[in-house]
Amino acid sequence: MAKAESSGKVELCMVSSGETEVPYDWHCGPYWSRFFRGLRDERKIYATKCPSCGRVYIPPREVCGPCFAKMEEWVEVGPEGIIEMFTVVRHAYTNPSTGRPVRTPRTDVYVKLDGADTTLMHRLNETDESKISVGMRVRAIFREKRTGTIHDIEHFQLVKSG
């Protein structure tokens, strides 16, 4: 290793811990639970709305950031919106939640859904960056079999104009 470093080359090492799975459960709380039930049971995306400033949050929050007001009003947003930001990921990496490689290329997008004031990060099913731009319209595509997670939205797809 010292010889490789002194020559200007860096040796990249990999350590494997095996194929052990560590299953776990956690409570999502009342706000995320309602959000996930909407995805699973209704194929609808719900957000919370501030009673003071009217700001609509997706993902939902219990308290408004600027106002500190408790939010108890739920509103439906989307399922369409616009791309606020995107990145096409081409470098392979390991999913820290599963320990498995992430298939690349993939496109991650921040979508401002119709009726929302904040963005939702998810995946776009297009990886050719010449076909994607900020401001383009996208639509949520739901899985047929839904389980009550963010992955009930399979991905977003570009909305064809015209």
C-alpha cells in the first residue's frame, strides 16, 4: 500500500461484511402514516397546509417552518408538477439502506407538485439529460401493488406537451 501511494496511485480497497440482513420496523408517526396511506389506498398525494401563511408542505410536516404554526389541514397535491432540480447519476454506489448496488444510470428529481410550495425528491424514468430540463412537467406513476411507502410512487415520467 505504501508503495502505491508514493507512486501517486491510490489503491481502492473493498471490505465485505457478508450477506446478513438486518430487518427493522419503525413508527412513522401520524403525519407520515397518513401520507403513506394516501399513496397506498387512494393513489393520492397529500400535503399539510399552514393555517397562518397558507404554505403547503410535501412531504407533510406537523409544524410550519416560518410560522411555527401547527398544521392540521390536509390537501391533495399533484400528481403532476414541474422539475425544480435534477441530476443524472452515472457513478455506481451502494444503497446504504439495503447494502446492494444501485442500478445506474438513474435520474433523481426534485418535483414541485401542483398545489405545493415545497418539493418532493424522487426518481425520473428518463436518463438522457438532453431530454430533461428544469421547468418540465412530470407525472407520478403509481405501482400496481402498493405497500404504504414512498416507493408506491414507482417514478415520475415526463409529460408530453402538445
